[in-house]
Amino acid sequence: MAFHRAAIIAVGSEMLTPTRLDTNSLYITELLNGIGIDVVVKSVVCDDRAELEACFAHAFERTDLVLLTGGLGPTDDDLTREAVAGHLKLPMHEDPAIVEAIARRFASRGWHMPEVNRKQAMVPDGAAVLDNPNGTAPGLWLELRGKGVALLPGPPREMRPMLERIVAERLATRAEGLRLLRRVIKMAGRGESRVEELTQPVYSTWKSGPHPIETTILAMPGQVELHLSTRGSDVAAMDHALDAAVRQIEDIMGIDVFTVGAKTLEEVVGVLLRARGWRIALAESCTGGLVTSRLTDVAGSSDYVERSIVAYSNQAKVELLGVATTLITEHGAVSEPVAEAMAVGVRDRAHVDVGVGITGIAGPGGGSEQKPVGTVCISVVVPGTEPTTRTIRFAGNREHVKAYSAFTAIDMVRRAALRSH
């Protein structure tokens, strides 16, 4: 039987807390997509046998392949084996070879194996044991009812090499030689509904082509992504179809497309600044340095980021950036004239090519009828053009306003740089 659709289940109550993330599923998805297996379900489930068994039952019923990570340890809350075997009605037995291997691993460190580790040697009938040279928990592989089930350890250093062996030895030949190719088109300056309105008449025709292309729209603060994917065996033809589809979207969306691929907006702007030999300085008020933080998240950003001033108070705007007191008095601190004066001031004081000024009301207080919470003024100054200054009203809480403001400011730098050449 061929495997086409897969489900990933990450097991562990800790991953349902704010401090832990399931990163294994990203790696698993990448490897499966590379051999043409589509991941259609991802789940995170707590260390509860009933919940885990219910989650597994649903995934097993609806997909060809289920991969579970975590819950293979020696403690009472490690229940992946029990849940899978229970649902499949498979008795389990202790494998002496696994017990011996675990005992040797402990002995190599001068320790005696605790009895609780025998739990890791329990194997459902019919399962193949997957060696784990990087830990005590062996993996398990099951095939029944035309479906595959992989039980993998949770730590990435243990899970990844085991998964790579499964893909090479058990899955690659079961994907019928199909490949899954993707393109990600990233856009700024448009909302999700507007992108859908403009692109849907085009992408709706792709499903009937010789290499059908599926599309998904994903919105996040400041940007919209259009994900394109196609499956088949003729990689060259699939690449050609995806490239043609990307060009169609670029023709429609124009400068709103800032990249096709994995690059972030900050990386794209960094490439533009470096190519032009420009350096940038920033004057931030309501964003509190967030724009600078995002720009400097990019390795090598010291090539083009000169300095940043967080001028939160009016006094700081006057003393550090040279904003005229009369501008603040006449127009208010949150105004286009002040934002432009901040951009010009930081550029001139830093002796750089590009200046950015941001001032606004992030909330929850401080707004007025004329300037409600979410009002932000952004100005960008680059060589060869007049300053670009905008007033935007962002919705959401303080965190959202700051995030949208930072993204918009960086995008304004991108657009100004493209216009100047």
C-alpha cells in the first residue's frame, strides 16, 4: 500500500504550556513532503491515555501514516505505547534484547539500570524495534490494515536520525515516486480578503491544469502568504508550473510581493540596503525599539544598521532628534510632521542614508476622538526621493499595534528603496 496522507501527534503535557513548542512536527513535515507524503493533521496531546488513544484513533482512521513523538520514556506519564497498542488491540511483551541494550547503556556510565526502564522494552506484537543510539527509548514501527504507525522519541537529537532511517528504508519506496513541491509568496500592504479578491480568479483555474496546484492563504500581522503546492513525479514540469503560477500572482500584486520563499521582510530589506551601500538609523517612539530589534535579528545586519534612538518623551524627541518644539505644540507628538522630523533628525545625526521615524498611540490609554488608540505616524527618508510619511490606524491591543507598526515601517523602507532606483 502507498502512503499519501500523514498525521503527526506530539505527545506531552509540557507542550500545552506557554513555554514549550512542538518543533519536531516541522522537521517531520519537511522530510515527508520531500518524498511526496502530505501532512494533513498535526496534533498536540497531553499525557493522558484516554485523550491520547482518542487522538490516535482519529488520525489512524483518516490517514495512511501516523507518526507519534514523545511518551516513550520510563515514567508513569509515558503512555504512547500503551495507547497505540490498546487502540489496535495488540498485546505487548517485554523484549529481552532491549532490556540488555538499556542496561549496557547505563553500565557504560557506571550506573545500574533502574527497574522502571523495563517499561521501555515493552513491544506491541508485530512491531519492528527501531534502534536508538542516542537514548534509552527505542522507536517502534507497525504496519497493519494497509497503514503505517511510527512511535518516535521526543528529544530531537533522538527523533531525527530515527526518522531519517524510516524515511529512507520504509517510506521512500511507498510514496510511489511522487514529490510534493511548494512555493510561498509573501505579500505586504494588503489584507487577506483583498488578496483573496484579487488572486482567486487566477488561482481557481490552476486545479484543472496538467499539474494541479493547490493554494492556501495565511494571514499574519502585516503580511499575507499564498502557499502553492503540487504533487507528481515530473519534477521539472512541476517546477515550471509553479514558476508560471508565481509570475501570474506577481503580475497581479506587483510591489506588494516582497519575496517568494523563506526570507523574512527584514532579510529582504537587509539585502536591498546592502546592495545599495546604504546605512539606516531609526527613531522609535511607540514601538520602543521593536523595528530595530527585527532588523538586527538578521545575521550581518551591522553592515547596514547604524543606530537607534528610542525617543519616547517629547523632551527626548527635541533633545536627541532636533524635533522643533513648535511642531509638537502645533501638530501633536503623534503627527506626520513630527514623524518626518524624527526621521530626518536621526538620519542627519547618524550621518547615514536612511532615516525612519515612528510615533503613535499603542494604547490602551492615551487616545482621543481625533487620534484614537492605534493611530501611528511613520516616516521614511531615503536618498533620491522625498520623504514618505503615512498615518495609519491599526486595530488590536498594544502588542498588535506595535507589531503592525514595526512591520509597516520596515515595508515602507523596502518600497522607498525600490522607488529610489
